[in-house]
Amino acid sequence: MAFGRKPGKMGAGMGIYGRDYMRDEPQGRQFSLRGQAVTIQLIIANVAVFAIWLFAFRNPSLWQFMQENFTVSATGVLREFRIHTLVTSVFSHSDPWHIVFNMLFLWFFGSDVEALYGKKDFLVLYFASGVIASLAHVALDLAMGTPDGRALGASGAIMGIVIVFACLYPNRRVYYWFVPITVRWLAVVFVVVDVAGVLGGGGDHVAHAAHLGGALTGFLFYKFDLRLFARFTGRERSPRFHLRDHSKSLDAADAARVDALLEKIARFGKDSLSDSERRFLEDASRRMRR
């Protein structure tokens, strides 16, 4: 579901399309762990907590500890002051299928987002999406009068990552339950299902509000470019692309979007762009030629 990139050099004074990594053919994936270090560490952390849950099934005292410290609820956060559960629950799974699917999604979507955003900002995205997801669950349970409802799982954090991925690569085609679908529409399906779940009262025992909280965080993170470390250090969206010569003709937001779209073309070809993305690049290219 992901492909490698092959960066190239930029020809001065020729605009965006003078770069020799602008080509139509997609690249095959180049397997490397260097760009996915944090993704792998997050998977390891989730699996480690799952292993503790497995031991807890036969140890009542450990089970009680995990229930109190690795699940999130309105009662736990607001009455028992277990604020840490807003984070610890994001690494917690007690069902095998739950963790398997979550970790597959984290790997498939997280690897490319981490490679593009960098390790630190990817961690910011994961934790921000997870914490907002936990708060959304707490808020909905308070509104519904069910403050003791416990939730756990990385789904909210991963929804944030999926939404960012969908914004970056909306036309990337994946297979979901063996059905081909673009990531744009996969994200739409996820959001619609969760909205329906919230409106339906949550009778399916899924924390739909948490999913929506993570999705909203991911969208805002992408929309307003909330990368903290890139913003403070001046690092670009991808360190392999140095676009200093357009800094005077494009503002920071447009330059960051150009970086993302050019990397997308380098990976998947021009056909992966939407009409609005094509128009944006054409306009940016004209401004760079001035």
C-alpha cells in the first residue's frame, strides 16, 4: 500500500516542472526501516501492552490495575483523576483482532506519513490524535449519562493518521476487505460509519466518538500545518527536498504544500493528483518563474 520515492535535483529558473524527479511512472517500494522508526516503535509499544493484558486475564490484581490505568472513562479522568489514561489507553488492546487490524493500519498509513512529516511531528500527530480521541469519548459519555463506559485502543490515534494520509494522497488505491477503493473514499466511509455510530447511541460497543475525535485532529493537523518541530526548526516537510529558491515567491504554507505534492508525484506519477492539486501546482510554477 506504499511506495518508495526517488528524489532528484531542481533546475534553476524553470519552475516546478523543471525538476528531474517530475515523471509520470510510479516508483516501486524500497523497503527501509529508517523512515519508519517511530511507526515501528509505536507498534512495539502497543504489542507490549497487549502482552500485559494477556497475563492480566489470569491475574485478578493485574487485571484490576490494567482496567484502572490502561482504559479511559469519564469517571476515571474526572473523579479519580487518572489523567494519564488519556494517553495510556491509546496503547491498550485486550482483543487480538483489535490490535492486529490497528497495527496493520498503523504500519500501512503511518510509514508514509512519518517519512513525510519526520519522526517528531509524526509523534505529535499520533499523541494529539490519541488524546483528543480519549477526550471525545469522555465528553460523549458525560453527555449520554454513562460516565463509567471504558474505552481502549489506538483506533483514534490511527484515524488521525489515516485522515492526514488521505489528505496527502487522496487517490492512492488500496484494498479494504479485498475491495479496491481510493484512500479518499475509505476515509469518508470510516467517518460516515462513526457518525452513524454516535447518532445510533453506540450500541455496538465501539468508541465512535473517539474515532471522530482522532479524525478531526488529523484533518486540523493537515489543514493548518500544525507540525511543531518543522515550524520551530525551519525544517521542510521532507529533508530530501530543498526548495530554497522558491522561498521568495511562495509563502510558507504554499511551499510546504508544493513539497508534499512533488513528493507525491515522484512516488506515484502525475495521474495521482486531483484537479485542484494540478491547478495549484501550475499556479505555483508560474509564480516561481517570475
